[in-house]
Amino acid sequence: MRLDTRAACCIASFSASRFLCTGVNKDGKLTSIDSYALADTGGYASLGGPVFNLTIEHAGGVYFFPNGNISGQCMYTNAGFPVAFRGFGVPQALFALETQMDEMAHAIGMDRLEFRRINLLEKGQTGAIDNEFPLSIGSHAIVDAMAEGEIYKNKEALINIWVKTGVLKSSFIAL
């Protein structure tokens, strides 16, 4: 394939890949996370390192994983260098994790919001990269507010409308 146009380069290239494996027991408690990220930072460092650091830092989200391995690599290539744009590396990490959370909840037959609730980091626990949370991070209040909201209470009806109209193919919760 010839990559002699901007469109061809965008189609054939990538800026980051994420590989994620998580474990959950039958009671819905997370048991492990294994995450590896690969970032193409082009030919120059620019903001590739700081963006990548935030991707790694947020790999476990706001959830408690008692066991884990989070790693990754930045690589220099002949591609254009990436820049920070709307989220500085965090949305990519959280999209992968929150999609995985939905998949696990579905696999064990648990409500997605309840699954998240029982796995939220608690005051004093450590995050997936052993970062300490001596104070609450407020996630429980957010989940409680989501559970009380009209959108979540009527989620099945709304999802059916969205799917029929083609406006939304799936629903997504992200903390």
C-alpha cells in the first residue's frame, strides 16, 4: 500500500494500541488487571511521554484491582508526532476499561452500575499502579446519583428507542 496522501496515512496508521485482560470472581469482585499500552509518538518526543504517562496512570480507572500488571512502551517511528487533544491520553484508557467492565458485568449476569459500585476504590485503598487514595475520590456519590437519574431508571426503554432509530448502537457508562 502506498501512503502518499494524508488520508492513506490516517487509514493505515495508529497512534496507540491497548491490550487489556481483567479478572472477576463469581461474586462480581475484580481480581486482576493486566494492561499493556503501545504508543506511536512519531519521530519526536513532543508530548508523547506525558500523554502516555497519563494513559498508564488511568489504566485501572476508579476501581480496586487487588492484583495487576500495567505496562507499556512508546515507540519512535517515521509517522507524524501526536499532540494532546481532548483528554491527554485518558479517554483511550478509560474507554477500554469501561467497555471491559460492561463485558464482565454481562458475563456474570450483574447490573453494570452495581458491578461498578462494588468495585469502586475505597478510602485508603491503592489504585492499579499502587497510587494511594488517602481520601475519598467521590465515585460512590456519582454512582448513587446515576442510579437515581431518570436516564438510568428508564435505560431499557431508551436503549430500545435508540437502537430502532439507529442513533445509538450501545449504551456506555464511564466513571
